[in-house]
Amino acid sequence: MQPIKLIAIDLDGTLLNEKKEISEYSLSVLRRAVEAGVYITVASGRRYSDVMDFSEAIAPGQPVICANGAMACLNDPYECVYCECLPKARLRSVVELLEKEKCYYHVYCDDGSVMESRTANPGLKRKLNCYDYQGEVLTGDEMPKYVGDGALKVVTFIPDRDKVARVRSAMEKIDGLEINSSWWDNLEMLEAGVHKGAAVRALAERLNLPMEQVMAIGDNENDLSMFEVAGLSVAMGNGTDRAKKSADWVTLTNEEDGVAHAIEKAVFGKEE
């Protein structure tokens, strides 16, 4: 196996524990990897500013992937390597469907802002407070007018499994959409072909790294595209069955510092 030079790591359910924190042990291993010349890339569905908070806590100047792969950036110095938006016409189709289904949703704009729908479930909004989701509240009709040339992604939160399936089926009829999920109760809509895997590949190409030197760690559906392109893929012990079956191997859970253990094994040759 070629030496690992870039590690793309999902946040929620992967690098973060149940308190939404990176443990001190994981931080020490991540920083040791950076010192050894490995790029540590946080790859999340969150917006750029949120992802940067965690990336900077690990080490300054590391690349990041945000909005589930719609944007990838270098940060030493800053350079947007990859950015793909939903065009306004497709955004309008997505928003119209979500408004019809009375779904609560967010629209992520390429300037880092977040637009929030008026349709909301109070209990769901309380749940989302831990993610620091804050945005201007707009109606569905207003939404496409305020997003410039388009949107990085649209994410909807639906606390009903049957409704999730129904909305996903309807979304699949809209041409040009990439649909994925980071948990059973959400759906994320991006431009077709836009996902974490595409962003990881774009970063590796910009850094002149072969994909054999890229490692990806994740726990859910929206991480599978990274598994497909990376030379080494690792699923979390708490990950979905599909993630575990798709990965080269499975590490410990996010509560057991699974990311740190995987890096110690793959980068430093530590036996489990």
C-alpha cells in the first residue's frame, strides 16, 4: 500500500463523539499525522465556516470539504479548488416540492449564508440548535431570488420514515439531482455528480496526489462516494451496514476514537 498523504474525515458520527466534540486523544493523533506531512481534510455536510472551526482546532491551514462535497478549499493560502451549485431553475423545482410537502429545509449559498424555510417543526428546530443552524427565514417563493447564481445544496429534515421515502421518490423524478443522506431523517439535494467523492478527487488532483495515497473515513450514505475513490476506505464501528460493507475495513466507534485508531494503523503502522 502506498503511504497515506491525505485523509478525508466525516464529522458527525465519525470524528465527533456524541457531545459533538473531538476528543483530546483524537486531536493528538490528528496533529501527529499533520506533523508527519499528511493533509487532514474535514469533509462534512456543514457550511464552510462550521467546518473551518473544527479544522482549525486540529491544525491551521488544512484543506476542507463542505456542503457534502459542493465545495472544496485549500487554506494555506485560501483557494477554492472545487465549487458546484444547483442552478436556479433546479433549485426552484426542489424548493417547490419541499413546500408542497410542508418540509422544513435549509438552502446553503456559496457565500456561506443559509436560508431557512418558514415551515418548521419546533421540536426539530431545538434538535438542530446543537449544529448552530442559523439563517434568514424566507418563504419558498422568496428563496430562489436570494441565492445569487444558485445554491450549494438543499437539505430537508423529516422526522417520519414514510415521508422521507415519499419525498425522496419524488425528488428522484427531478432531472439533474444528486440525492444523498447523512442520517435516516434527512435528505440532501445537490447538482448531479456533486458529492464528497468528487471533492476529494479534486483536492487530490490539486495537491498532485494519486488516489492510492488518499484515505477516507465515514459512517453513512453520504460518505460512500469517498469510499469509491479513495485508495483506502474505513467505516466507523457505529456506521450503517451499507457503509461497513462498502469500506476496506471497519474501525472502532466514534465514542471509542475510531478515527484515531484507524489513522494510527494506516499511517503509523500500529497494530490493533
